[in-house]
Amino acid sequence: MERVAEHSTSTPNQAGVSEPTGWARTRIILVLGALVALVPLTIDMYLPALPAIGDSLGASSSQTQLTLTGTLLGLGLGQLVMGPFSDAVGRRTPLIVGISVHVVASLLCLLAPNILVLGILRVLQGAGGAAGMVVALASVSDLFTGRTAATTLSRLMLVNGAAPILAPTLGGIILLQLSWRGVFAVLAVLGLLLLVLASLALRESLPPERRHKGGMKPVMRSYRELVTDGQFMVMVVVAALGMSALFSYISGASFVLQEQFGLSQQQFGLVFGLGALVIIGATQFNVVLLRRFNSQQIVFGALSTATLSGVVLTVFTLAGLGGIAGFFVPLLFVLGSVGFVLPNAPALALSRHGDSGGTAAALLGAGQFGLGALTAPVVGLLGNDASALAMAMTGGVLIALIALTAVTMAGGRRSAEATGEATA
């Protein structure tokens, strides 16, 4: 008989089972955090090597950035497959299959003869890594509700947040001893370790009676219900645009900081880690804010701050003011604001469709990484300098703020009309 997660006494979750508390909840966060970390490790560990990859394979900076686009594209497409798969068969099997694909793709990246082959393999690598992201978000939806879900996602971000801090620094250390291909060897080893963890430490969170049956028909029905839910889709767009600002930074940071501001690979890893640390701090302070404000209020405030900071960043970079400090200080405010969007926007979206948690998480993740795949080359097309990075990031958070404001105003009008009809 399949073992389903056991929980401590608390309020009922989507399955009507008590939510995990105490050590049970901590264990879940640690395991899911380790699994989700595979995604930022896959994205970020090779960032210090991007210029070296271009030199080695005879590719331009824009062509090299397309390998990042391939990774994000694979993450988006992989989630669209893994989400419904996990709703149909449970969470463990898709996770094990996905991580296995990631390990194989990492090993093949060692042998990539040119930038095209490397880009294709990065798509496959991203598709495999997508399983960890989908299963983690869906498991939170399975086990927690409401503010507890948002708080758990914040804690998950803390565990997951160590990866973006360590990954570029680890990549820089690897590059001191090995070529850029050594980064993919390390990713293969990490994938194998996570595969063992998934096999031994992750309990099934989706009971058989809650799984979708009947082939593709319920899958398509779930997707139709999701895409026709206007509020859900707006929150997907908001979450995706918030992530687009982050991916703009990820895709352009190595070129801006190393080539424009002259940092070494190791210095880049440390500076990049500082930005990740700011994001982590924001996700954890979010837990405190949730005691006083709801998730939508926090997202609105965060996007407003990010937009204002982005305007300052754009002005400073276009005018060439302040050197690296004029670039990095306002950038930290943008990244910190995005740190408040990351746990709250997904929590708002997923709370509306608990019975299709895997499919909802897949559509959410596909939106985030799909838009990230489109955004990543934009910085290169705009010039791969600090002002290009600033404009790309500011554009993403500004559009997200406009979308959230529009749906909030529309919801307010509907509520007022409903109140007026009730009192008439």
C-alpha cells in the first residue's frame, strides 16, 4: 500500500486532513526546499561561466544567453507535463522521473560540441528539473491552506534561497580548477543526491482518492477551468512578470558585472549572492507582514516599491551616475521588492484551485519560466549593459503593477455592485 504523508494535529487542508505542524512541517519544508533548489542551481551555477562558454564555443554573448533561455523554456514546458502527471499518479513518481532526466541531460552537457547542442540539452535539463518545482508547490497546496500556505512558501524560499547565493560562488570555485564543463559534472552529482533524497525521504501528499483519472480529458478540463478563471490568470501574470524582473537580472548580471564593471568570476559570485540574500530577507520578513496584511496587499506594495526603485535604477544607469554603487544599490531595492512578490502571488493563485494543485502549479510555473525564457534575451538585444538590464527589470514590475491594479479595481466594482443589488 502506498504511504501517504502523516500529519500532526492542526486545521484541515485540501484533503480534509490536519495540516502538518512542528517537526513534521519543518521536515516537509527542508525536503521540498532541497528539491526546489535544483532549479536555481541549474540556472545560476553556470552564470560565471557564460563569457567563458561563449569564448570556448565561438558564440556571441546573445547566443550564449540563449542557453539560459533554453533552460527556462524547458522548465516551463516540463511543468505543463509534470503538473497533470502528478495530479494523476501522485507526486513522487513524476519527481523521480524528472530528476533522472535532469541527471542524464547534465552528463550530456559535458560533451556538447557547440552552442546549439548545449542549448538543446539545457532545454532537456530544465524540463527534468521542473519536476522538483511542480511537486514542491503542489505538495504545499496539498498540505496547507490560506496564510499557512503563504507562510510555508516563505519558509520554503528560505531553504531554496541559499541556492542562488551559493550557486554562482560554487560555480566560480569550480572554474578555478575545471573548465565550464565541470559545472555540469557537479550538477549531475547533485541531481543523483537529490534523487536518493526523493526516493527515501519524500512521502506521498496526494491520496489515491484525490487523483485525477480518465486520461487526457480531465487534464484538458482542468486547464480549461484554470485559464477561464480570470483572477487566477491575473495572479499568474503578476507572478510571471515579477519573475521576469528576476530573470532579466540573472541573464544579464554576469555580463554587466564582469565585462562592464570589471569584476572577476569569484567577485561576481559574491556580489550576485548579496542580491540573493536580499531576496531571502524579504521572503522571510514576509512572514511577519502576513500577520498584519493579506497577500494581495503585500504584492501591491511590493510592486509599487519595485517600480519606483526601477525608475531610479534606469535614470542612474542611463546617466552613468554613481558607478557600480549607482547601479547596485537601487537594484537591491528592486530585488528585495520582488522577494515579497515571489511567495504571495503563487499563494494567491494556488489557493483558488486546491483540487488541481499540480495542474495549477504547472500553469503558474510555465507562465513564470515561459515569460522568463522570452525575457532573458531582451537584455542582450538591448545592449547587455546596465541600462538595458534596468529597463528590462523595470518594465516587468511596472506591467505587473498595472495588471494587479486593474483586477483589484474590477473586483472592487463588482463588490460594490453586488452590495447595491443586495440592499435594493
